[in-house]
Amino acid sequence: MDENLKKYSLLKYQNVSRETFKDFESFISLVQKKNEEINIISKETAKNEIIRERHIIDSAQIIEFIDLNHTKLVDIGSGSGMPGIVISIMIKNLRKSTKVYLYEKSHHKSVFLKKVSRELDLKTEVIQENIFKAQNLQSGTIMTRAFKPLPVVLDLVYKNFDNYKNLILFMGKNGEKILEETLKDWDFDFETKKSITSKDSFLLNIKNIKKKN
């Protein structure tokens, strides 16, 4: 078996190409190199085996919820590029024309995201801006990972996006309780899927967000 296929065996049902795995490895190298200068991810999770599963594979698993027919996707609070850069890599090797807009208010992280996009030839636009101050936004899929609590993200999408198809979030071990509490104040259609990287986590795919009176 190809060495990269072994490293990414959790993605065996995602139809990921060898070219994508190579780009993932290049991205990991860029993250690790930058992490020696500034902390863009924790030093513990920057180790090879951990970063692959905790960050790359974890981010990549949302691809089935992504609207690949839309010309625009948005990653809010992109940070080190998870999931936005990871999804951009997958889109590139799927030969789709979808562009990923990465919102990141940190100057250093924005510069890093631009560098990665250039070096890996990704179709992205890095926007160094506080997403909470952006207005009248439009998107196909909106994605966010380890950014803000669920109610805060819902409020942001509800107020700042005029049009979107769906919102994807990563929920941790307290996710079910958080979801239950959030549904007291918000109304939305949703589906969940168990995470392939953690038995205590799940993906949350949301549509039609409305605030309850």
C-alpha cells in the first residue's frame, strides 16, 4: 500500500487522490515550519501523526457536506487553514472551480494562508477582516472549526449572511447538550454525522437558520 494511503487510511471512503495526499503533506510541512515562528496550532498537535488525524483528516471529512457546485465557499475564523485550506486542496484535485474565501483577522495568520495558497496553487481569497464586521455576505457552504460557540456562530450567519446554502460545524464531547440548549432559542434544519477522528465528536450540518421569538 502507498505510504500516504496508510497515513490517511481514515479517509479511505472519501475517494481522495494521491495528489491530494501529497498536497496535505506539503501543507503539514508549511504549518510545522511556521509553527516554529509563531503558534498557529498547539505544539503538541503539530507533531506528524497527531496533526494528520487531529487537523487534516478531521477537516477533510466534511467534504461530503460541501456544496461543490457553488462558486463560493466561506471559512469563518480560518486560523491556520483548518478546514478552509484542507478543503481548498481537495477541491483543487477534484478539478472543481469553487473558490474558498478565508476570513482571518490575524495579520500573521492571514500572511501564512496567502503563502500556503500560492505555494500549493489553491483557489482561495484570504480576507484579513473581523468576520463580525462584514455585512451582506453570500456563500454556498459556510464552514467553521474551533472558532466560536454554536449560538454565536448562528447569530453571525443569521445577521451577516444574506444568502447561503448550509453551515458546517465541528461539535465536541458536549456537543449534544450544546445543541439541545441552542434549539431553545434557534430554529434550524440539521443533520449530524459521527466524526471519523473522535468517538466523542460529530459533524453538524445546518440549514434554514431562524431565531425564535
